[in-house]
Amino acid sequence: MNYRDTLHAIETTTALEIIGIGYEPKGAYLSFPCPNKCENSAVMKIYGDKKNLWYCPKCKKGGNLLKLAMETKGLEWEKTKELLSKCVFRTMVTSHSGAKLPAVPEHGYQ
Ligand SMILES: [Zn+2]
């Protein structure tokens, strides 16, 4: 898988849990503390073309989940890929097929 496919295959919530970032669901987004430490909340899209891309409306910084994981954990790309392989969908359901991704996590909602 290339970088883009890897990014799209990652389940956002599981990834943030593995990285150790607390988040709050907000519709199609997850809200989490800005990694740029501007004391605002950044948002990350959880599906669609911009899935796993984050943006902070206050400091205007943004990036993607893979880079966020590397910076937060201080890891190289290979290690990051290894770490996040745990949260890649077992069945690759990509935007190519137009199929819907599972909405309910295995452990269910509280
Ligand atoms: Zn910010």
C-alpha cells in the first residue's frame, strides 16, 4: 500500500487511541487538542476524501494522521506504519467501491 492508501485504510478512532490522543466525536469529525498546542481544538474527518486529515481553525495548521502519529510518538515512518497497522480495516473497503464503512465499532457505542 502506498502512503495515501495507508492513510485511507486507517480507522481514525482506533488510531488516535493508539497514539494516545483524546478525542470527541463531532458528526463527520473528531475533535481533539490541537497538536500545535495553540490551546484550541483541531478537527479530523473520519471518512470521505479528506479522511484522516486534520485542521485547526485557530492556528490554521493542519496535516494528516500519519504525520501526527510520527510527531506525537517521535517515530520513524516504518515504525509508525507498524504501529498503525493494528487499526487498518481488515477488509479493505475503499472509496473505489463506494461501499459504506462499518459505522459501529466492534465494542459498540456506550
Ligand atoms: Zn491550533
